[in-house]
Amino acid sequence: MWDRPVPGSGRAPLFWLMGVHGGAGATTLARLLEPAADCWRRWPAVLNQESPYVVLVARETIPGLSRAHELLRQHRSGLAGPSSVLGLIITAARPGRVPAEIRRYREVIGVLAGNVWRIDWHEEWMLVEPEDLPVWVPGESSPVKRRSDPLLTVSPDIRELGDSILDVVREVVSSSTDYQETKGQP
């Protein structure tokens, strides 16, 4: 866990993306999702009004899912500070079919994570620097479908991911506000 505000985020994100291992895709996803920032594989300390919301990111491999499992258990045990885990993003390790063992383990971890999102393999992301990737911004309308460079528009799975995480944040904030409003009443 950080003992100071997360360095280098440059802005106050709505939620953090925490890669559970190197190469999970958290840095790339933080670039693609405007309201997110990478917390560099450490739980945020939630200092200076930092967001407490964390989404774990793991590559879709047995080692990646095992590390996610460890961190979800750590969080459930109260060893992750004041962070609130919103779920787990699983990024495809390769194009094509996912082995049955990985699919089964993904389901087991899904119970602990609550929300699980899967991002398909994007070959085009390997061909550019992260700053050249398109950025999803909440409320931005979907572009008209046409044959174009896939790097000029946000992919549908990233758009759906962003919308879904925002829905979870709204739900958590709303239930927290409802609880605080009724807490002092008989």
C-alpha cells in the first residue's frame, strides 16, 4: 500500500486500475479510460481526497488469475487499507479460445471479485505507443460505424467497460449515501 498519495497520476481519477502483476494491462487501460489512473501495483492509501475505488487488472493466465485471487483475499481480510474493490478486469493473453482450466478458475475468482469484465485481444494496441491510443470519455457518443483505422476510435469492449465501471461507481456511491442518510435515524 502507498504511504503517500499515488505518485505520477497527474490527476484525480474516479477509480484506480491496479495491475496484479507486470504486463496485466493496467497502464494501457488507464490510458484508454479517461476517468481511470494506474496505481502502480499498490493499494492507494486514499490520502488527499484520492478515490478509494480500485479495479484489479489481470492477464488471462493461471499465474495472472492466481495473483488476482491473492489480492482479492488480501482485500477481503482487511489488509488493503481503505480501498474499495469494484471488480476485476481480465485481459486476454492471446487471440482465440481460452483453455477450460482458465475459464473455470476465472469463474471461481469471479465470486470474490463481484464484478468481472473481460477485454478481448487487440492486436492493434501492440503497434503503437500508449499515448497514441484512443481515449474513452464518459458521455461521448459512439462514432458512426465505417471502415476506418481501429486506432482512431474506441473499441466497443472498452466503451462497454467504461460504462459498466461507471455504473458500479454510481451504485456504490448511491448506496453509501443512502446508508449515511439513514444511519442516524431510528
